[in-house]
Amino acid sequence: MLLQLLLNGIIAGAAYALVAVSFGIIYSTARFFHFAHGAVYVAAPYCAYVFIVWAGMSPLFALPVAMVIAASLGAALEFVVYRPLRRRGASPLILLLASLGLLIFLQNLISLAFGDQARTLRQGDVVEGIRLLGARVTPVQTVIVLCSVLSCALVWVFLHHTQMGRIVRAVGNDSELARMVGMDSDRALLVTFFVGSGLAGMAGILVSYDTDMRPTMGLQALLIAVVAVIIGGTGSVEGSFLGALLIGLVQNLVVWKISTQWQDAITFLLLLLFLLLRPQGLLGRASKGVAV
Amino acid sequence: MLYFLHILTLVCIYTILAVSLDLLAGHTGILSVAQAAFYGVGAYTSALLAVRVGCTFLESALAGVFAASVVSFMVSLPSLRLHDDYFVIATFAFQIIIFSFFNNSMPLTNGPLGIPGIPQPAIGGWTVRTHMQFFIFAAVIAALAYAVVSRLATSPFGRVLHAIREDEVFIRSLGKDTLRFKVVAFAVSAALAAFAGSLYAHYITYIDPTSFTVTESILVISMVIIGGPASRWGPVIGATILVITPEVLRFVGLPNSVAASLRQVIYGALLVIMMTFRPRGLVGRYGFMRR
Amino acid sequence: MDTFRCENMRKTFDGTRALANFSLEFPASGITAIVGPNGAGKTTLFNVLTGFVRLDQGRHFLGHRETTRLPPHEIARLGVARTFQDLRLILRVPVLDNVLMACPNQHGERLLTALLRFSVAGEEARNRTVAMRLLRFVGLDCRAFELTGELSYGQQKLLTLACCLATGAPILLFDEPVTGVHPEMAARILSLLQELRAAGKLILFIEHDISAVRQVADFVVVMDQGNIIAQGLPGEILERSEIVEAYLA
């Protein structure tokens, strides 16, 4: 039983990690809470749904296309909404509010188009799952963990060992300085949003295969991403990954002792504890901006 | 006609909510996503006391106000030292935790089943019964709430709140304990929201957790922003627009769930549009820009 | 009169040392100037003394009272007022409002009094009289009802001075009071400082303009990289060419 819960925790954590890490790099670079990340997360599976279930396309084709659409959506939001706002001197608070508006707008568009009921990308019967050390793991769940670890590792490599990645980090550190030194911070931001949103799209699709999809899943996933990034420490890919894993584990172990209904409350209690006692998170540097 | 009065009563209730948030967000510059939580604390306290203990409206409403103030201290005191956007996240967390409490404490709040049978308000010997009476009752309370916030905004207390919004470092250097002002503003804001909750509970005579979600908080924020923060009529205008719009849609014959989603599409869009083109709202003078 | 005393103060920001074992007891009267090159730690000194920055090590006192851990508003209430290098003011309100806000002990700032307005009108009227008098002192009374944002830079500096005076504090800390203003305005500000000294205020000011220091200072402290390089009478310190060249050029 405990092993199953631990495994569930890791799988949940892995799914969260994809959203968290992608949210984290966007936050580190753009320096505001991009709530509309949740909209990108939910847009991808619904696009895939249209392609696979309504148009009958093969998942091999539909899934990558859906991810690219999600990635482009994210980049478009940056280009069309955030960049003009930034040019006008908008504070992080204004960007947060605009982002919130975008999330609500897009989430409800999906609701209008598809209805609020749960759907799934799975076709065929529910697979029982292979036995692993006394617990069960389905193929999809294995894919989730693999994709998550691989993607997060690739993101880390991108940030630390590529030219563009270095620029992204520089922009995140001090965008004024980066621009003065001749770095194209606008382009770096677009790249970050594109990559981040693509990963979020991937996460949404994977979760829709594993369980189900609803228009409200975006806000849910996003709130967990925020908690993970803050707990893990903003500015740290490894931190966001760990934070997400921690949340996945805590949520599933909670089920063991306390019932599932308190999951949300406990997740956010965890967030509050970190915000108030250790604002820099597990692995973040002592942040300048958290406490006055 | 009855339907029309019902809408106007809702406008009054939401005006109280918008005005309460405006004190905090518009005048003091502190954005909170927990307004629905305080709305709920007022509604639940009031409903439980009225249904289970038999308190009158005034007694239960005052208890709701008191409860919300206490909860507000628990939220504000630890969180106010966080920076703007982190503070918003903290209020998000509190909102979700408090909602969770409403939704999961079966013995106390009856969880998702809600609390039915809340009596209509009785003041002295007079019970508020008809739609017209309710509208007048709600309008009076809304006017009172409006007057409270307006009075505070034009007083020396309000002057300091505005200064906190503009340059907190400066006002601290003048010897003002800005934390105290912020905590007080937060408490007043919560108290007013709670009163709106009591009014709501005794009007609809049934409450359940779904009226007090994050989405509701965001709706109230939208009202303040779209109308215009820290302006005389902004919150009222915002409340009116955002309450009436979905009703208009329902009038046009759209089914309930579609109307609900469409309403959110509209106010999501309005939020983005306002932030982009007119952050000070329709009639406001202040928009969350920092220099 | 109570004055500031610093004991082994140390403060580092992100690897840069702003204050390094800084110990000094400031004169208890007159005008003291704090000079030195950029990055010497002068503004940090002010921020530490007024409670806006916490020390890594060391202590500071106001008279006998230790102020090391006090928040800014409490230090202000002990009788200290200051201006800021980046000229903090509320720009979106009339000039008079900024001064009104600085008046201490306003009952109208309490919640219940603000709601019930008991005797607030009288208090406001009294504070207005004081505020107008101060604006007249600095020469801004004709602009009392204009928006603060529309004043010139020099006029805004005068306004910050008026706000400091409105608090009634006996100790005034001015961060670069005449930097960036044209000579007429600078002369006006300096003569105001002299009048304030005559009225018994204790003044500390940071400046780059050495002629200003020569004109009004009774005591000079030269800082560099968080250390005190020299301290003493302006006549002595400012004649030593090695100091002037190395730190004050």
C-alpha cells in the first residue's frame, strides 16, 4: 500500500514537475507570475482531442502538432499581450492580472466549445498496468515519468550549456543589463515562452492520457506549479523539479492518513509555510523580492 | 419585475464586495484574491448562528463581521511583509484553504450540501420578505458600506493609505506604522465582505461553498478594476456591469452553463483589455502602475 | 541633545562592503557633513541609522537608547527625520498634503476617529496652519495646492525639507540636499540649513558639493569603502590636499 502511494506520488510529482519547471523558467525570465500558463496546459490536450477523436488523425502526428500549437500560443501571448504591457512600464502585478484574465478567458472558451464534462484522450480499454515491486504502474505513467525527467534535464542543459540558454538566464537575472550588453531580451523571452508552453502542453496531454481532461484542469495545474516553484526556489530548475516531486509525494501520502479532500488545503498550507518561513525555497538563492 | 428586483439586489450585494476590496486594492494598493473567503466566513457564520442557534440577523451578521476580522488578522499579520505579487499568491493560498474548510468540514458547515433554511432577516418586529423590501434593505446596506469606505478614504487615515500605495518607504520615514494601517485596512475590507455574506445568506436562504471560490474572488477583483480602483463610482459601475451582463445573456435565452462560461469569457477578456489599454478602469484615476 | 552613536557597524551587500567597522559618535549640535566618493557607504549609513537597513554586525544608539533593531517608523518617532537620495514624495497629491501627512500624532489616522470624525476638523485646521507656515518658510506657499509632481526638482527638494520639519523632529538627515539643483536654489537651501541650525536642530547631511560643505558644515566626516578616512573641522580636513584629491575630487 505504502509503496503504491509512493509510486503514485512520484508519478504525480513527475507530471507536476513538467508544468512547474516550465512555469519556473518563464517566471525566472519574465519576472512575473504567468497564470495563463494554465491555459496553455489545457489547450494542448483539447487540440489533440480535436485531431484524434474528432478528425481521426493518428496520435503520432496529432500530439506533436498539439504541443507546437500550445508552444505557439504561449509565445503569442508574450508577443501580443505581455510585450506591449512591458513597454508601457507595467508592474508585475499588472502582468499577473492580465495573465489571470487570459487564463479565465481561454479556459472558458474551451468550456464553451467542449462543455465542462470530463473527457479523455485514451482510446480503447483502461490498461491495468504492469506490476512493479508489488505496485502497479501503467505504460502511460511510465511515459510521464520518463518524459518529465528527460525534459527537465534537457531544460537544464539548454539553460546552462547553450548560447540561447545563457542569454535567457542573463535576461532573467537583469534584463536591463542584458539589453545594454546587446542581448536580444525580447527574443530570449519569446524562446522561453515557446519552450515553456510546449512543455506545459506536453504535460497536459500526458495527464489527459493517464486520467482525464476538463477545462478547469489548467487552473488546478497552475496553482500546483506556483507552489512547486516557490517551494523549490525560484530561479532553480532542480528546485522546481524537487518542489513538484515533494508536492506529489505529500499529496499521495496524505491520502494514507487523512482523506483526499484535504489535499488542496495541505498543499497550500505547505506553500504558506515556505513563503513565510523560507521564502527562498529549498534551493533558491536568497531572493531580493519576496519580503519587504 | 421580480426578476429585475432580484438583479438589483445582487448588484447591491456585489457593490458591497467591490467597495470592500476597493478599500484594500484601490486605496491601499494591496491586491487580495481572498475576498470570497471573507464573504464566505460572513455567510457561514451568519447562517450557522441563525439556523442552529436562532440568532437574529443583526446578531449573526455582527458575529460574521467579527469572525472575518479575526481571520483577516491571521492572514494579514504574517503575509503583509511579502512583496506585492507574492502577497497575492499568499492570499490565493488562504482563499483555497478557507474554501477547503467550507467544503470539507461536514459536521460544521455541511460541506458541499450547504446550509438550507436560513431565515429571512428580521429587524425589530419587521421581517424583510418581499423582493422589493429586500432590494431596499440591500440598497441601504450597500449605501452604508459605500459611506464607510468613502469616509475612510477622505480622512487622514485614508491619506496615509494612499501614501502607502504610492511610496511606503516615504511614509514610514515620517513615523507612520504602515503595517498597522495595512492590517486595519485589511480587517475593514474583510468585515465589509463578511457583512455582504450575511446579507447574501439571508436573502437566498441557502448557501453552499460554490459561491465562495477563487473564481468569485477574481470576479470581485474584475469589478474593481473594470470600474476603476479608488474612484467614487468605479466599484459600483464595475459591480453593475459584471452582474447585469450574464443576466442579459440569460435573458437572450442561453442555457445556464453556457451563460456562466460566456460571462467568464467576457470578464476575462475585459480584465485583459483593461490592463492593456486602461489600467485605471472606466472612471478611475489610479491604476496599479509603479513608477 | 541626543545624538547618534555608532559602534563597530558592519554591512555587506552581495559581496560589496558598505560599512566596515564603522564607529563614531556624531556631534550633538550643529551641522555635520558626510562626504566621500560614490559607493563610500554614506547613504547606507543613513539607511542604517534610520532603520531601513539591518546591520550584519555592530550597534547604533540614539542618545542612551539602542536603535539597532528598531523599525524606521519607531526611529522616526524618536525624533529623526530624513530625506532620500531619490527624492521620495507622493507625487499625485497636492503639495500641502505631503506636509500634512508628515504632521505627527494625528487622531484622524485612527480607524474609529476617521469614521466618526470626532474633532478631526479642528486637528486638520491646526495642522494646515502649521503646514502653510512651513511651506512659507521654504518658499513654496504659493504652490501649496498644486500637484507635487508638477514642481521642479529643486522645489521638490524644498518640499522634502518642509516635510521633515513638519514632523517636528530635532534631528534632520539630508541625503544630498543640493545635488542637481541650480546655484540659486542651492544657496536658498543652504541658508535654510543655517537657519535651522540657529533654531537648535541637529543636522547631518551627505553631499558631493564641497563648496556647500565649506559654507555650512561645523564638522566633516570623510568616508570611503565603508571606513572613516578622516573627521574633524572643515577648515582642517578640507585643506588637506591629499584627502581632497583622493576622496573628494
